[in-house]
Amino acid sequence: MDFSGFIVQLLNGLAGASSLFLVSAGLSLIFGVTRIVNFAHGSFFMLGIFMAYSLAALLGQRLGFWPALLLAALATGALGALVEVLLLRRIYRAPELFQLLATFALVLIIEDAVLWFWGPEELLGPRAPGLSGAVDILGRQFPSYDLFLIVVGPVVLGLLWLLLKRTRWGTLVRAATQDREMLGALGVRQARLFTAVFALGALLAGLGGALQLPREPATLELDLNTIGAAFVVVVVGGMGSIPGAYLAALLIAELKALCIWLGVVELWGYGVSFSRLTLVVEFLVMAVVLVLRPWGLMGRPQGPGRANAAPEAPLRASGRWQRGAGAALLAGLVLVPLFAAGSPYLTVLMIDLLIAALFAVSLHFIMGPAGMHSFGHAAYFGLGAYAAALLLRAGLAMEAALALAPVAAAAGALLYGWFCVRLSGVYLAMLTLAFAQITWAICYQWDGVTGGSNGLTGVWPAPWLAGQRSYYYLTLALVAAGLLLLRRMLFAPFGYALRAGRDSALRAEAIGIDVRRLQWTAFVIAGLLAGLSGALFAFSKGSISPETLHVVRSVDGLVMVLLGGLQTLAGPVVGAVTFTWLHDTVARNTDYWRALLGAIMLALVLLFPQGIVGGIRQGWDRWRAGGGA
């Protein structure tokens, strides 16, 4: 840890900050104006670097390198405009979270399109002509291209500042960030503004990707790896704030560089590896910022939104035919192993479907009735799975481990929920993501306890549950009990008070309801049931890994809930079964299963903007209102 190494690491941080700022600035613009949680933004970054690779080879690496970078950025911006016009413009009247579902489907389609066109191998780009060497800084060699990137960030920041502060278009963008509905009421054509903003945001993401060509290989993992970091920067800096995005990118990149420079440090006789913190430092920063300043470092409290979607109808108690259908379904599930005697895989698939249903319903419990968006629900699923495995390794019987594992997940939800319920909307969702990623990083790196990246094996059920049929019936019984418990809570005074706090917190508090305490309680209950689903998953698979609580599982849970319908009780069950079955079926029948799955999800979003069950119920109500029954 010498001074020259410290300076070089700071310069590395500046170069990384510029790269992170470019992609985050585009996301901040889209996020601030359209309020779309654009999961596909990382895909535009990935497209930028892949297209730059091909264009550089086509135009010639010596004279065509720099034009290739610009052309790749322009092509990505044009593709972004096309996506906004053909897809997003059709679902602006849908609830905002369904727009998230559409952009996630787009991620799957773009990833397989890149796989088909460029193949699965990593592609190494050429060095930048004129900047392929290095300069001497305090006796150390520092890449000339990284110095160029250090300059690019502030230059783009200045150009964006001039665009937003000194042009009429920039004034409209800033106004839309504060109150887009009022902007429309003043006669501004929002459709054109949204298209221009989305195109500019995609162009910046493509430019950020293209500029990485000499620094890192083009891979298929760049999309999801990039979008997580970009979301963190946008939220830490303040939604819609371009200077805030640069400040946040600078802060996070320099902290990562500092952790690398520190390496392993002896503290009170223990070796602390700061370099390992690079996996989670941005989420630690986001958690601290959101707790202390919920709207970000340079952001402003978000203006009130005026949703275009229809207001949510009150929950309906089950009628006679619905209870009969539920009983028939349960009876059918009881008989499944008898019909699956010749197909053991069907029983395994049914166990997966039941576990997915419980996980999705636990997430719906806080998203729907409680109105708390969560991007990190996999944390409690993973805590339940790891607790079950560790308790089993500690010598407890499988039955005891299964009973105590959900309690461990509930304890995690109790701790995280205390901070989370103090926020709302996107900021709440991002804080849940931060806590989930912190939990993932701990499990990923704590080799002595969690097994690190290898996970834990030998997590098998008790001998009397070793057979697939026996474990299926245990899973069915626990999942059915969990679903009935959550449903009963929603029609109890607790559930009515919870929905009152969601619909009007001020009125609920005025009549004596402690909204925050209710939400905290709901958070813990959801964590308990998610932990139960995680424990069941661990014993069904016999092993667990950090992927059990990765952000991808949280996104899968979101997709399940939104696909089925956020405003219905049956929606998360239908969504979980549909998504899990489609994922399994499509993945086994085609190499490009992501694109096919994404296309199916897009079709469902366009056909059923309220979700599958929500769309069916809406059609049934219209039919009855028209005299059909």
C-alpha cells in the first residue's frame, strides 16, 4: 500500500466512474421522465459493445475504430427509439410495474438475439489507435486510454448540462421529471418527448458500452451486471439528476478502487479483506444514502404520480363456486403422484411449482395489499434455504431445521423491514435490493460457514421423506397451509387495516392505525413464508448455492406476481405456475429459450395489461355488465 499505488487506483476509479456515468445518465433520464424501471437498459449497453466490435472489424481497426464507436452508439439510440414506439408506447396506460415486466421480457429477447448473431464466446476488441500505450505516473504505468475515459465523463456531463439547462427541450425534460402529467395538461406532446428521451438514454448506454471495447471483452453477462450498478447510481445520485448520477458514479468507483488498494488489512488481530467488499460496496452506499436521504444525494422528493391505470377494486371473498373450484384443485393435487407413477419428473416439477407459488404469494402479500414494492425478496428465500442447511449440519433433525429455517428468514425481514418501511415506491424497492445483495455477498464470500461460491451439499430430507411422493405431500401440505394463512389474514382486521394504509396512509393514521407498524409486520410475515419456500427448496434439491438468493430470483418473483396479476389473490399462484412451467418447458425444447419466453411474456403483457387473472376477471365483469349472465 504505497502512495503511487494509491494514486493509480484513484485514477482507475475515475476511469471506472466515467464508464458507469455514461450508462447511468441514460437510465436517469429515462427513469426520471417516463418513470419506467427499464431493465433493458443494460441490454443497450451490451449491444453497444457488440456492435462496436463488429463495426470496428468492418470499417478497419486503424481508421474505422473511432467512427465505429460513434456509429454503435447511434445505432443503439435508434433501436431504443424503435422499442419505445413499438412496445412501450402501447403499455403506458398499464400499471408502472407491468412496464417493468415488458422491459424484462425485452432483456431475454435481446440476450438471445446477441447469442444468435455473435455467438456465446467472449469477443476481445482491438486497442484504441493512438491510445494503445501507457504513461508513467509516479513510476507506475497507467493506460493512455483510461486517461481518455477520465476526460470523457466530465465532457459528456457538460454537454448534457447544456442540453438540459440551455434548450427548450431540456426545460421540458426537467419539467417532466417533476410532474409529467401537468406537462401534458399544458399541451406538450408527451409521446414525442418520451421517444426522444428514451432514444438519448439508449444512445448514452450504447456509447458507454462501445467505449469499453478496448478495456473488457464483450460477453452475454454484461446486461444484468450493468443494470444493477446503473440502478444503484441513479438512486444514490437522485432520480432524474444528471450531476447526481456523476457524483454517485464517482463515489462508488472511488470506494471500489480504495478497497482494492487496501487489500487485506489487520484489524485487532483479524485479517479483513477489503478487496472482497468490491462485490457489495455500491449496495452498502445505496443502503446508507437511502436511509439518511431517501431521494438521493442531489435529487428532490418525487412529485405525486397520477396513474393512468384503473383504481384497484376491493378484494372479493370467495363465492361458493370458487371454494368448490379450490377444493377440486386441492383434490387434484393430492392425486398427482398417482398419475405420475410412470413419470418421476412430473412429481419433481410439481414440487417446484408449489414452492414457486408460495414464494410468489409471499411477495404479493407485501406488494399488493401492503403496497410495498420489493426487488430483494430472494433474500428471505435464501436465508430460509441456508438456515435449513446450516441447522442440519449443526446436528438438528431435518424436521427441526425445516421448522426453524423460516424463523431465521423472518428475523432477517424484521431487521431489514425496520429500515425499508420508512421509504416508499422505487426508493423502497431499491433499498430491498441493496439488503438482498448484501446478504448474497455474505453468503458468496463466507467460505467457512456458507461454503462460499460452491454452496452447501448434502441437504437431504429425513428418511421417511426421502421418496419423491412423500416429500411432495409434505410440500403440498405446507404450501397449502401457507396460502390459506395469508388469505385468512387479508380478510381479517389486519388485512383491511393494511390495505387502508396502502390506499390512504394519512386517513388511516387519522383513525388510529399505525401504518408503519402494520407494514413492518407484513414484511416479517412475508419473509417467514418466503423462508419456508426456501427451506423446502433446499431439501428438494439436496444442495444450495449463492444463486439461491441472487437478484435474478427476486426478478423471477416479480415476474410471477405481475404475470398473474397484482390486483388479484389468485394472480401470483397462476403467474408462478405459468412462468415456472414455461421456463421449464421452453428451456428443454430450444437453445434460444430466453427469446421465446420473452416473446410469450410480451404477448401476455400486451393482451393482459392487468395480468392473466386480472385480464380474465376484467373480461368476465364486462360480460356480466353487458347482460351475458
